[in-house]
Amino acid sequence: MKRKRSGWTLAFIPLISGASIGTAQAQEYLVGLRVRSDASLRTEMTAGGQVLGYSASLNAFRVRLSGVRSLRQRLDELRKNPQIAYVEPNVRMEALKKSNPSGAIVANDPFYSQQYALGKMQVSQAWNLWNPISQTVVAILDTGVDAGHPDLTNAIYRDANRNVIGYNFTVGNSDTTDGNGHGTFCAGEIAAQANNGIGVAGVAGPNSFMASGTENPIKIMPIKVLAADGSGYLSWVCDGITWAVDHGAKVISLSLGAPSPSQTLDTAVSYANARGCLVVAAAGNNGVSTKFYPAATPGVLSVGATNSGDRLTSFSNYGDWVKIAAPGEGILSTLPSNQYGNGSGTSMACPLVAAAAAVLRAQFPQMSNGDLSNLLTTQTDPYTPYESRLIAPNGGRLNLYKALSAAGGTQPAPSPPVSTVTLQGMSLQWSEVPGGIALGGRVELSGQAPGGGIVIRLESSNLATATLPSATVTVRAGERSAYFAIQTLKVVDTSTSIISARFGEVTKSATLKVTAPKIIAFVIDPRVVVGGKTSRLMITLSAPAPTGGTTVTFRANSDYVILPASAVIPAGSRSVRIEFPTRVVNTIQNVQISATLNGASKTADLTIKTNK
């Protein structure tokens, strides 16, 4: 895929993309019971082992087997007990990444126009039909979620004291911080806030058409079942499902799995379905028809992946057990630390279907899981198979507008005719930025855009200073404004560009000043050292270093100091500190050191003394 904005291709699904069931955790097993647990059964579990936990919801023990008897003998004894339904390993599942993070979009940079998946699924048309009457909680069982991300914070499920409602099964506490990024990515696809001038829009994100002060109808419940390395245990996933259901989740998104079935997992899914919670799971990234779990578990809505051309991707698993497809290649979403990036995989397709289910459930809360799944899987658009690979008969690519229309959504009042609407204004997020920084612009109309929206042309007068990733921005039907992206370039000296927006005979413009960071302070401390000892230099810039960082070069008029030729000040930082050694001297030496950036230099003096 193109590395247009971010080098991170989230083509892995934790526990999916080429993953296999791992080894059990040090002879650790899940033991399901036919009857409810009692003292005698607990004694049976501890004979030759240790009870690590018991789930009443799953009616299963987690045990570690050890002792004098062989493992095979102990397993045979457990399986012969008529009160025990099954014994299966508590497998370690591993996530595989096709590449690692190498970049991200700067926060506050709107990219709605580049989210092709929303157009494919006719999300903006569906928003015009959406009249949610109840709050719906979507549990994301993954690596956690960055609850402080500005595109997500309003959609996080919280208690009355604003504490996040979620749980971390990897360590057994309530810290659901995302140290990996995968869970935050999935959360953004579902509920990133729309029309707020920040980043991206989620399928079920809170939107500006809602009444002021209205609580977001879709909430994200972060359930951490995968550690920062993207791996976790079967028991964590199963416990995560029941915990989410018990704490109010009505949709569960599982971008994870393994190639072998699990009876404990079957029980957890049945527990969710019996309580009106729909489980949605990614089909896997192995490009095979072999069943993958939990996607192939009975009662789960399984999701394959398509590309921007509505073709099933080469990596997507397939077969009649895959019930629906959704865009899963080149998807743009949120990342931790207020960032954004691209991702590919059925991991990316799964949250889109979970979000669609949440939209429907918020408007039709009494709809059963069966009716909800049937609505989503039958009201679809056609897809093109990859070679001869097909999903379920009559299955297609998700279309939220069709599903919501079929469920009984109502059309809003007609939009005003196009002739009454003009371009009223255009503004920039900042009027002055360091070169290499991305920012956003906003266009505003005199009234609501009519059906079909209004396309406004954009232009930069100085492409060596600022470029526009898209030559147009669309104000969607029923809305009065839209945001667009601007990317500035690194410059040697201060430069300007006129950013213009044009619709019909009206043009609105704003001046953007792009600056080059300058060295405003160059300090050596200590300024007097004994030869052979080290000193330090610190550079301070006039503005944060741009994307990719900026390089400062060094020179000295004497070889009695050992300086690096250059140093990189990281993106977003305004300073760098470097230690450097000196050489032993026989007489006092006065050394002048210079630091140069963008053709401008600063100097500082260092005195090197003898050690006498």
C-alpha cells in the first residue's frame, strides 16, 4: 500500500495475521465444568496443580498443572471426571505486524476526505437518517485505548466521576492505557468525533447534527486483553467478553483470534448472545478458507476485508463462514499520543461492522442479535472476489445507509437549493508555523449545503512553502463548514503562501507564514574544564523542530575538543543537549565552538586547563 501519510501498516490483527495458536502458558489449562463449582471440585483442581482463577460466568477454572504425576496422566484424570466438560490449553496468542511505526499525522489535521471507506459505506447519508434514542456501548477487546486522544475522549465510556469504565486483564487492574496502538486505531474507526476539525471521523462518532449538550450516543469501553507487544491469553479474551457484557456492552469488537476452536470461547460468546450483546470478529489475514476463531464461532458476525475497489483483499480469509466484508485496506484512524496513521487488515474491517451495528442498535435498541446480523449482512453492496475466493453466499460489502434505511430510518427535511448558498469564509488553524508542520484550514458557507454537498476548490500560491494534499474540499449535505489539510515544507528562511478557497465567483484567502527554526541560544556548561574531562553544549531553537527533525552542525577552531559533526533535534523539540570530551593539554587553551542551522551560526567559548 502507499506510504502517503504514515509508514505504519497495521496489517496485523492481534492473534490473526499469520498467527498460530501458541504454546500453553507453562502447563496452564482451562477446565470447563458440567455442574457448578463446589469444594470437592476445587480440591480436584488443586490435586497435582494450582487453581489460578475461576469464572462463574464461564463456569471454568484456570489451573496450572504440576507435581509428581506426568502432565498426560493428570490431563487424562481430569477428562475422565464426569463433572468436567472439557480441558483445553490456555494458549498464548501472538500478534504479527507487517511493519512498525515510522511516522504519523500531526494532530488537529482533518482527513475526512481521505477516508474512502466512509464513502463506500455511505456513512454521511446514513447520518442523515440516524436518530439515536438510546446509548450503545461498544467494547473493544484489544491492546487498550488512548482515552485522552482529542478525537476519542468524548466517546469513552466513563462513570459519574469521569473515570474510564474498562478493565486490563493483562495485569488485573483498571489501567486500559494503549502501549501498542492497535486498540486505539480500532476505537477511532468506530467513534472518532466527526465535524470537530480534528483528525478523522468515526462511523459512529458523535456528530454536529446532534443537539447541543446531548451525550454521545455511542461509547467505547476499552477492555485490555492484549499486552503492549500485541499478545495475550485465551483466558483474558474470554474473561474480557463476560466482563464487557456484565458492565453494559451491547456490541463487542474483536480484531483478534487464532486458528483453533475453543470451548471456553464458545461459552463466552453464548453468554454475550444470551444477554443481547452482538459479538463481531475479524476473519483473519492468512488468505485461506480455513476457519478462524472467534470469527467462525457460532453466534459471531465474522468480517472479511475489501479494498478501495471493492475487491476482496489478497490477505483476507474467506469461505462461507465469513458473513460480511468491509473496507480493510489503507484505512486511516487514530493512534496514541494524538496521532493518526494508516492500517490494513481484517483488524480494520471488523470495527467498521461493529460501528454499524452500534448505529443500528442505538436507534433500534429492541432489535435482536439475529435481526441485527441479518440486516447488516443482507443490505450490502456487491464485491469482487479475489481470484476465486468468496465469502458467504449472498454476502457483500457493508453499506450502513442501506441497512439503516431498511430498518426504517427517516429522511430529514430537504436541504436549501444550491443557488442560495455561497462561500462565506475561509480560515487557517494557525497563521504562522515552522516549516514541515501540518495544519488544518476551514471553509464556511452562508447556509447548509444542499443534497450532494458542495465542492470547493483550494489553492496554494507557493508550493515550495505549503502544499494541499487535496485540491478540493467537500461540504457535506446539510452542513455549513468543512475542514481541509495543509502540509508545509521545510524552509531555509521565512516564506509565505496565500491559501485560497473558491466556489463560483467567490474566493476567500488567508496568508500563511512558514518559518525556519533559528538558534536563539547556544550555551556551553561548564565553560572551563580540565583537559580530558567532558563539557556539555545545549542548543535552543526559536520554534519546535519540524516533522523529521532538524540538523545542527558543529565546528571548533581547535582539535582539543572532540565534537560530533552534527546533531538532530527531534520533531516537536526545541532543544538538544550533547556531552563532548576534551583532550589533555599542556597549556591553557581557549577554544571557540560554533553551531550552524539554516545558514546562521552561533558561537560560544570553552577554556581547557591543564591538570596541574
